[in-house]
Amino acid sequence: MKIKLVFILFLFNSVVTTSLFAQQTVKINGRVVDGIAAKPVGGVSVQIPGGMVLARTDSLGQFQVLLSTAINTLVFSHVGYRPDTIAVKQGDHHLLIKLNSRSTILEEVEVLNTGYYQIPKERATGSFGFVSKEDIARVPATNILDRLDGIVNSLTMDRSNTNGERAADPKLRLRGLSSIQSNSEPLIILDGFPYEQGLATINPSDIASITVLKDAAAASIWGARAGNGVIVISTKKGTTNQPTRIQYASVFQLQDKPDLYYAPNYLPAATVLDIEDEMFARSNYLERNQTPIPLYTEWLIKHRDKKISDQELMNFRDQLAATDTREESLSYFYQKGFNQHQDIAFTGGGKGYAFRSSASYDKNRSFLKGDTYTRWNANMQGTIHWGGKFKIMPSIWYTQQFNVQNGIGFTSFTGGGNSVVPYYRFQDGNGQSLPIVKGLRYGYQESAPGLGLLDWMYRPLDELKLNDNRSSDQELRMQMGLSYEFSKLIRWEVFYQYLNNLNGQSALYDKDSYYARDLVNKFTQADMTKVIPYGAIRREGGRTGARSHSIRTQLSGEWNHRNQHQLNYLLGAELLDRITTTSPFAWSYGYDRDLLTGRVNFDYTKRYTTRPTGTALIPAASGSYGLNTYRFLSYYSNLAYSYRDKYLATASLRWDASNIYGVKTNQKGVPLWSIGLGWQMAQESFFQNDIIPSLKLRATYGSSGNTNPNVSTFPIISYMIDDLTNNTAAVLTSVGNPSLQWERVNTLNLGIDFGTRNNRLTGSLEYYLKKGNNLIGADLMDPTTGIIDNVYPTIVNRINYANLQTKGWDITVNSKNIVGAFNWDTRLQLAKVNNKVTHYNTNDITSATIFIDSRPPVVGQSLDVIYAFPWHGLNNEGKPVIYQNGELTTDYINYYNDYPIEELTKIGGRIPTLTAGMLNTFRWKHWSVSANIVWKSGYYFQRTTMDPGGETTGAYHKDYYRRWQKAGDEAFTDVLPKAPANSPEIRAIGSMTTNSSLLWERGDHLRLRDITLSYHWINKNRAAVVKSLNFGWSMANIGILWRRNKYGLDPDIPRAPYPNPRITSFSMNIEL
């Protein structure tokens, strides 16, 4: 029966085919253009309704087909445009087709860039994320990372370690972790080459698009450096046959002063004064010159020693009680931040050439007085077409950055304690700067002039004008590309990049600065000889340089058979040679800024007597320089096949070698590979569904890698000059490992792409499973080998053996809620990720406290898991309830020191495991409004509390008011009572409480990240000078709409002194 059916179908097909060819055919050619911009559209499928694809337009939008006279209709379709059905009349030989864009989103994702090649999204089998230039420009920010936050699905930015006034760049995670001890951040690709200098150098206005490569099929082309994912940044280019255009962009930003009233580790002045009265009455302060004690306590000492009267002490106390350091700080050390960005670009081209050049200037004035940031960017790039086949692509980029950090934040006003002193005044009624406690005892510093020393007081307001701390960064990047297209089947390309980056730091301390006066006084000898001359001090150096050469050559091509079978291939090799250098700081004393001279001829090996006690060496350069050479060689290939644009198959293979790995590894090479399959299910005849006209299934599996530059196949020896003997000394810092290999990450990805009628609903669902094998892990080593880690001998060696598994899913849904004169679009993103250690040796750790602090990998647990002492509340004496071996006990010291690791409480993870983002955009005529909401959950953060000995150490916290004071209070409070900090039992209780489950809170929250308002006008008169105008307003860092914790803390930055201040932006873009 089956044989008969096959024969009948074959016979029917033969008859139909024969009848078609028997009919007369005509040649029809034409051109497809964008319905609005009139630009040619390449890659458009030309097909018979419900039948096969006859042709596909080239880069000029042109096509040619042979059409039977019996066929009078053609369908033109493209992923970025609405399909159009055209009636072909007798006598039509040339057609001009105008396609209308589906939406801005779909139009932008037409072509994905892997850094090696471009691929239409409908022919991709891998997992890609795409950030359009509209997304990039939506909310202005100097750093591109700030523009990506909440935009890219499954890209997490970890800011949990932010704890100072100046926030560092966040740590990036793309689909969780792929390594244990190596770098877990994704590889950054800029214009086709790896970029490791930091994204702060890149001008966001120069970026055309960003493609995020998430799975093996997408990222494995980058081989041994792609295990953490890849972020591909493509800059804007010129266009041939386009008149010269001038684009000018201007952005002004206002940033609020920070909320210094946010942090809970602060007590009002009146309360702290009461504490100091009580502490002084108990003689809890050490009255020695080298130990700072609170300012008010100094006056208590003066009063005790009959140096001031009762009334003078009372007046001074009342003055302090009425003072708030936060208010004083906001007045003198903070301001509204002001950022500005100016950018101008020239683009255009003619027949056979295209160009783009731009220059930009950024000037940021921080909310911290004395802090500024300046950046200059300039670039020129072009494309020259020669004879239609040969192409030259030169480009040059230059960036210069200057960072000045002279600001003084209120978190530094601790007076030697652990919290901000709440009663500091910085200026008196006559405008004179007032001193505060710093470094040494205030009373001792006051007496310095009477001892023949320089004024030793620290006046923060004066210091703003007396110090100059700055850093600079310069980068030159040059590229040259050559391409020759022998035919569509063979294209040869070669690309070269030279990169030179140099950064350094300098500090100039005026002779009247505290730093200079303090150093001169400390080294003033008993006979009043000044070892260090009184004058300015200059510290120069700390330079880091990077110079690299990269070259890549490749063959690529496309083969198309009757528009049924299409094959794309890529073969290539690349070589990287990078040298990095480091140099130490150098000091010049008695520096004359007019003559540019200073003294350096000191005896740096001698230990001098210092005031008020002890001995020390004169600060000097370490004498150690660094030189690192990194070489990388790769061979790669990629193959993509499609049949009738319905069935897709991809494969890639890469072989890597590097000089940091062992001979055994490089002799074998590291083969990394991927395979992928795709099925355009909606194009099947059995799936004719008007509701879901677009449905694609895809699956990929492959192997990529990761590198760890901190380990090497060779033993590593660090040389230095011994401070005492002045001779060369050497320290063995690594034993070396000749079998060292790349870490390997195997990834499975399953995905579904869908679209409903008229693209009212489009999106994707993806599941992934990553298995990191052969990862670098800690292994025990004989301690007598002599390996030194910083200062002490180590018993840890890093070798390949560990395993880690990460799995999760991503969901992206784009909806057109309202379509018409008024439009409402929504983009919803959901991502869930978890990781689990599957192989690791942790048997060497037996201490619960070390286990809690270091969070070592544990088999079967997440790498982000948090461990803590269990919390059972307080007893009727205000002490924690604890159990040891199942029995109630009060032996807190042994409990803290000997608690079994296996009985620690597993809290959960410290990184969000479930994230979501929703971007709503409303459009009406020329106006557009958008709002971005971000949700994070499935993680914990640690809050702080008042330690039992916090009064002694100056570690204040508003939990002070909730302290246990009497029996029965344990029913409504968990805050420990007052206790002496020097008691071993109290220290154990305090440490145990700090590391207990009591202080870990759920991090779930919903945040309104930003809102925008813009007006966009396009001049329809092509002869007009002004082509388009865009005005924008936006607000970022708006705030948290809902949070799980009841303490009002921001879970993303639990250690920060305040949330990121709100930023309001005004922008203008004009095109001429």
C-alpha cells in the first residue's frame, strides 16, 4: 500500500511539473525598496503563493525570475516587513515593490552579528539577543553598561559589593555562571575583535547595535573565550550612494544629591553624646596619642583636667547635639551632579565609497564636589569599493579619559570608629574651616605647634583645595580590512587591528595638605630634624599599558541551488599577540610645581623613628615592574545549510592554542564545536494557521571554553628588591602545571520563536543547560613546596578537575496592544537561572566561620549559596539561644569556634535567580512615552545591625533603639543588649549574630528604572536642510515600587551608603 501511494504521488508531481514547463515562461525583474526610506531591501523572498521560493533579492534589492504565463501572482516576504502579494499583469517585465516595515523591533533584528559574520535572524539556529540603536539611545548615559541594564534578557549586573561613595562597574553575568574560579563575565567583541579595556572608553553614540550570543551555536565561533557568552558591539558605518549627512547630538543631565539619610548605620548626635558620656564615665577610652578618640570625649578630658569650665563644656555639647553630619556634608561636600555630552558625526558616500567620522566630548561633574570625569572620542572609518569586487575598510579610533577624584564623602568622617560621627561641623560662623578627628588622637594633634611641629589638624573643607588626585587613560585603535569577492561562492577577507592603551595615576599633595603635614611631622626626629622636607609631595606612576596586534584571514561564500538549497560557509584563522606592562608608583618630596623638581635621594632602607611612636620606612616605589605576553592562535570554520528556507542546519568547529597552556595541551589543540537545527514549522503545508503564521523550532548543542590568565603551565617567580638588604629577592608564587588546559563548557539550547497574525504578538521561549567541565579548582598541595600567596605559604594549587552545571529558561514576548493613530507596545522579558556544583574538593575547610566567610564550592549546592549560623532568638538574659549536639547551651565561645559545618543553615543564593523586565511604549503622532520596570527575586541580601560592643568601637546603628534591655524584651526584639566589646564571650556572640540567618533578608523587589518622553519629527521635504529633529526627556534611578524587606533597603546595593541618585536628562538630536 505504501509503495502504491509513493508511486501515485511521484506520478502526480511529474505530471504537474511537466505541464508547468510546457507552458510559456517570461522573464521578470524588479527592485524591492523600503516603503518609507526608499532604501533597497536585500534578502526578500520572491515566491509563488503557497509554493516554492523563486528568488531572493540581492543587496541592491534587485531580483530576476522566470515565470510561467499561467501564474499571475507573486508574494514578497521578509522578516522585517509585512508580506505583500502583487498581481503580475501581462506585459509586466519590471516591477518596483515597496514593502512596509512590520515594526521597529523586527526591522532592527533583521541581521545578527557574531563578530565574524552576519546572519539573518530567520536563518539562525542559535540563541541571540539583540539591542537596537533605539534601545541604546532611549535613556542617555555616559557608560554603555548603564544603557543595557534591564534591556537584555538574562544579562545580570551584580552591584552587591558596592560599598563606597564611587560605584564601580557591575560584574556581568550572562545566563548565570560557567566557571568557578575563573572570570565569569562575557567576552566583549568590538568591531570584530575581542576588547578587554573596559566599556567606559566607548562612546554610546557610535554604537549601531549590540548582539548578545548566549548559546554554543551562537558563541562557539569564539571558542576558548566564549564559555561565559559573548557581547558583540557593532559601531555605525557610512552608506554608499548617500548624500553627506551631519548628525549632532547634545545631552544634559542633572543628578540629585545623594540621600545621606538612607543608611541605617547612623545615630543622631544627642544619642551618641549620651553614649560617649557613659563610656567616658566607665573609662572605656584609651588615652594614648596614637589612638584617635571621639572629639566630644576630648572635651570631657579637658573638663576633667580643669582646662575648661562646666559652662564651656555645656555650650560645646549643646552645639554638637544640634549638629547633623549628614546635613553638614550635603552643604559642603555634595552638589547636584551635572553631565553633558556633545557629539557630531558626518556620514555619507558615493558610488563605490562610504565614510563616517565622529567626535564627541563628555564632561561629568559628580554629585561629590571635587570629582569630575572627562572623555574625548574621535574616529574615522570608511569603505572603498574597487571594481565591484574589491573592498578596503580602514578605520582609526582615539579615546582619551581624565578622572579627577578629589571629593571627600561623608563615609570617611568616622573619627577612627566604624560609623560616621554624627556631630561634626566643618565651618564656623566666621567661615573658618573646623578640624575633625583623623589618624591620631585629636588632643595630641592640637599640641603639635607647641612641640615645634607643623599644624597637625585635619580640616576636610581645606583638603578639597589642597589635593589633586587624577587618573588618565588613552587608547588608539586602528583597523584595516580587505575583502575580495571572486564570486558568491568565494569571498576572501583579511582584517588587522592594532590597539595601544596606556593609563596611569598621579597625586599631588600641597605642602599644606594633611597628607604632607602628617608625613613631615611623623618623620620629624627628636632633635627636630625633618627627614622629609616640608613641601608638596607628588606621587606618580602606577601605569598600565597594553599593546596588541590581531590579524584574521578567512574565506566565506554562499551557494544557492534553484532557491531550494542554500549553503553558507566560513573558514579562517586568527592570531593575537598582546603585551601588558605595569610600573610602580614613585614619590617626589619637596616638590616644586613651578620648577617641576623634587627630592628622591633618601635612604629608603632605613627605619626611622616616627611620632608619636614606632618606626617606619619612607614611602617609596616598590621597584617591581610587570611584563606579560599573551599569544593566541585559532583556526575556525562555520557551516549553515537551509532547504527551502524551512529546514536549517548549522555547524561550527574551532581549534585553539595559547602560550599560557602546557605543551601537552597545545600539541593536541582544543577542538570546540557546535551543531544546530531549525525548522520553520509555519511554512509547512499542514500548518496553515492564520492565528500563528510564524513558528520556528530550533535546537543547538556544542562546546565552548574559558581561560584563566592567573594560572600558568610554567612556575612563576616574582622578583623584588629587599627593603633591608637592598638585594634582589625572588618569591615562587606558582608551581606551574604542564597539563593545564582550557575550561570547557558544553551547552544545550532549545528554543521556539513565534508570531501571531500581523505580528500582534511575537516572541521566543528558550531552555538551556550548561555543563562546565574541567574547570579550574583548588587542590591541596604540600605546604613545604615554598609557594607564597601574597605573604604566607599556601597549600592550594589550581588545576583542572571541577564541574559546574547551570540551567534555566528565557522568555521574551513583544505585543502590540493598540495599533492605529495611537500605538501601545509592550516588551516582556522573563529569565530564570540556577547553578549547581557537581564536582569539587572542599574537605580542607573545617571551620564554620571560614566556611561562612569564603563560601567555598560544595557539591550539590549553588555556587552562590549563603551559609549562616542558625538563629533561635534571644533568651531572658538578652543572649542568643543556641543548641549544641541537640542540647541547649550557653558556651558561646566553643559554639562559635567548633560549630559543625554540616549543621549550618543554608539561606539561599545571593544573586537573583528569577528576573523580569517590562518596557511599555506609547506613541501618538510625533510623540513617544516609555517606562521600564524591572523585577528581581529568588535571592537574599545581608542587612546590618548594632553589635553588642558597638558603643566601644563606634559601630552605630539605628537598631540601638530596639535593643534588649530587660527580661521579656526577647518577645519583640532580636537586637542584642549593650555589652563590653573586649569580652571574649561578647565578641563570640557578636560575630555569631553577624553571621547568623537573622540578618539575611529576601531581595525580591519591583523597580521603576526609568521613564522617557520624546518628540521625533521627520522632514518630508527631501530638499530641506534639516532632515529630522528629536527632543527627549528622561528620568533614571527613579526608585523601588515594592520590596519584600521591611527595612527600606535596596537589595541590589545592600552595602552602599545610599541608593544611586536620580538622574534627569534632556537631549536633542538634529540631522542635516
